[in-house]
Amino acid sequence: MIRVIIPYHLRSLAQHEGELELDLAAPETIGAIIDHLESKHPVLKGTIRDHTTGKRRPFVRFFACKEDLSDAPVGTILPEAVRKGIEPFMIIGAMAGG
């Protein structure tokens, strides 16, 4: 099981409390996580990535194993610790301002 943490506002939209657990088929990629989330929770479509371009939304960041994967291609294989369920994949709402 892959553990996924999403921000509160997305959990609220998906009507899900706490951490999500996904059972993904290989290859376990960033894109596979987003595809699964959007198929299981259609209300999340367009909240993490743009409908048209498929690119990550500007104020959404991806982290795993203390590494920023935000600019990694969606086909990037997840780190082993994430694939084994040891570490979570985190989708974070970035903060901006001065």
C-alpha cells in the first residue's frame, strides 16, 4: 500500500479523513497516484493538476523521503520507501507571500 497525505482542503473535498492508502499496480509513479486519486475521488479532478495540460498546479508541491519531487516528470518511479509503504507521498499546498 502506498500512503498518501493530501492537504486538509482536498481531504475535505474528497470527504476523507487522514491519510489515504492506495493499492497501485506497477509502475508506481507520481502520475499513477494522481490518476488513482482523481478516479477514486472525481471531485479532485483539476485540483492537483490542470485539466488541459496535465501539469501540476502552481501552488501544489510533491514530497517523498524528504525530497521535493514537484518538478519531476509524472512518469517518475516513486522511491522504494514510498512503494513499500514505509514513507508517505505528500501532496502539499505551497505557501506564498512576503
